[in-house]
Amino acid sequence: MSTATMPPRMRPLSSRRSAILSVLDVGTSKIVCLIARLQPIEPSEMLRGRTHRCRILGIGHQRSRGIKSGTVVDMEAAEGAIRLAVDAAERMAGVQVQSVIVNNTGGRLSSQFFDAKIAVGGHAVSDSEVHRVLEACHAHTVPGRIVLHSLPTGFSLGSASDIRDPRGLIGDELGAAMHVLSCDSGAASNLMLAIERCHLSIEAMVATPYASGLSALVDDEAELGTAIIDIGGGTTSVGVFAGGNLTHADAFSVGGRHVTSDLARGLNIPLADAERLKTLHGTCLSAASDDRETIAVTQVGEDGDHATHLPKSQLTRIIKPRVEEILELVRDRLQSAGFPAHSGRRIVLTGGASQLAGLSDAAKRILSGQVRIGRPLGIQGLPESAKGPAFSAAVGLLVYPQVSGIEHFRPVGSKMLREPTNDNYMARVGRWLKDSF
């Protein structure tokens, strides 16, 4: 399948087989390669979608280059950074990577919803009719966009709606609803080209908010309704989960690096020093002691660099407006998509920039909900430095093959995962309906 048309589709991982997976998290601030062994496990009540236990064999972590706002802007630089991250993971794991699952944040992620109905003639609904109605939903095309995910969200039969598994039920008309998540074709094609130039094939491309949700949400959160907000270096992406499904996704090009740039300009200091100050002393909550507490900085002047001491309150006055802007953008975009703020909403913050002190309190105030920091769940072998929210999307890419069977795609042949030849598309749809509902 040509990278100019759409990313390849992946065979779901057999619940009875072990496998070694390689994933690549390509972000604006960092590139991470994980190599993991997945072994079958008994179903878990907390993480019900998981069919395998993940153990990390190798990890490669590299400062990102050639990536801006989640999209490739310098092919040579991006290729070099990807090669370094993959090489480090290969050496640690003692495994040669040939194909990867990769995430995508750039390219204006957007959600669309389609529905369709077919006649079933008053008899029991079969697998083939489920397949036909999902095909009818997926018949819509969006010019200039690449479909990343096509997720069935529910069925109807006659006047009965909100049916999770229609097979075996009797009715005259079967309906289905589908959530289609897409991005700009140019952004996806350039990312795939950068990876292919490293002599790697691509198993699947996963939207970052979907991957973060698969990694950081427990089962009840995905079922009852939760907004996951992944604040990265150059982008902020949002995913809404309800009824166990991803029901909305969005992204915009403002993130943690914008806070760093604001500090560099506002304090007249180098970007590297601004990043260090943000990490060590940055907060978006004002305190009475901030005017008395001073921080040493090296400012750049006409007569050379010179050290000075600034009150901590000056940092907060620069950081706070940008953080509030990010959270207000999230609130406004959720509201325009039909998800108005309410006090009972569950909000999970992930991504490297979510670790900024005071961010949870600011999110609780602006987004009106119950807020927690999300970290990768159900993973073994991660070093302490990789157990934080910055690695949620990377770990979610390891979870994705365990749930990819719910998507309405006929997968192409996979070089990494093989299933028995009699496990066809309708068998996977049937297994998803049985396991999920």
C-alpha cells in the first residue's frame, strides 16, 4: 500500500501468541523507541482491553530534531534523530528493528461521525450484515485527508438504539454509527517517508490522544467518560473516551516549548536556560512567598552575559498566561465539539508539559472537573525516568495492537505479527463485540 494514500493497517495481535513489538513516538521535543515482549495474560478488570503483558526489552531516547508542531519540517534532521533513537533501543534489547508502530499528532487531527442503515428483512442479524452496515458507514471519503482510525461506536435495530452487539437479534433495519479520525495527508506522508528512509517499515499509525488514552486510562474512566489531554512540546492533543470507545479527538499547535520560548524572551536568557528554569522552578500558581524567593539567571546583554537574581514571581507571571491559554483552548474546543464543561467531568493530563507545577489546579479551575496526572499503566521493565506522563503515548502504542481488531479496516499483510489464515475480518469483529461488550 503506498504511503501516498494511507498508512498500513495492522493485524490485531492474537490473544494466544507472544510477540516482540517495536514502537516509535515522534514528538516535537523527543523521539522515543521502545522494544517490548508481549505475552498473553488472563483478562483484567482494571485494564479490560489488555490481552497481553508488556515487558520492555530496550528503550532509545533522543532529543527531537526536524519536527515542528508534530510534523516533519527537516527530513534529514528528523531521519537522523529517528536513527539514533532506534539504534539505542536495538543495542539495549539485542534485537534488530525492522518495522514500527508510530504515533501522529500533527496534521490537524479531526473527528467525523458517519452512520448508515441496511435492511435485514426481519431475521436474525448475522456477521455478514454487521460487516455490510460498517462498510456503508466507511464509504464516506474526505479529500486531502488520511483516515487513521475508523471506530464503530454503536448499533441500532429498528426503533431500538444503543445496541452494543446486534448479532442474533431480530429486526427489519440495522443501523451503525462510526467515529472516523483523520489528519492531513501531507503531514502523515512526510512522517512515514522519514521513517522509511531509516529502512523501517510501518505497521500502523496511531493518533497520539488515542495512544495516550490506551496507556493511561483505567477501564472505568474509559467507560464513564474522560477527557485525556496530552500536552507535549509543540502540540496539545485531546481525546474524549466514553462507553469504552474514543468518541472525539483534536489537536492544536501550542505546547510546553511555547512556555520555554516565553521565558527566554521575557527574561532575555538562552532557550536552554529557560528550559532548565521551567523544569526546576516553573509553576503556574502564584504564592505569597514568590516575591521574596529569588532565582539566579544568566541574562544576555550587549556587554556579554551577566548573572542576576530575579524574584520567582517574575517566572510565574510569564508562565501562567501561556498555560491558561492552552487550557482555555482545550475548554473552548471541547465546548464547540459538544462537550461542555461540568463539575463531574473526569480529566487526565499526560505529556511532558503536564508535569509543570500547579497545572492540575489550573486545569481544575478552567476545565471544571476532577483532574489527575496520567502515567503509563500495566507495563514492566520501564526505567524510573520513563514512568512519567511524558511516556504515555509511547506505551500506548504497545497497547494498540491488542485493541486494533475493533477498527473497520481490512488489514494488509503484517511483517511483524501473523495470525492463523482462518481468522478473517468478520471473526475479529465478532471477537471484538464479544470481548468488549
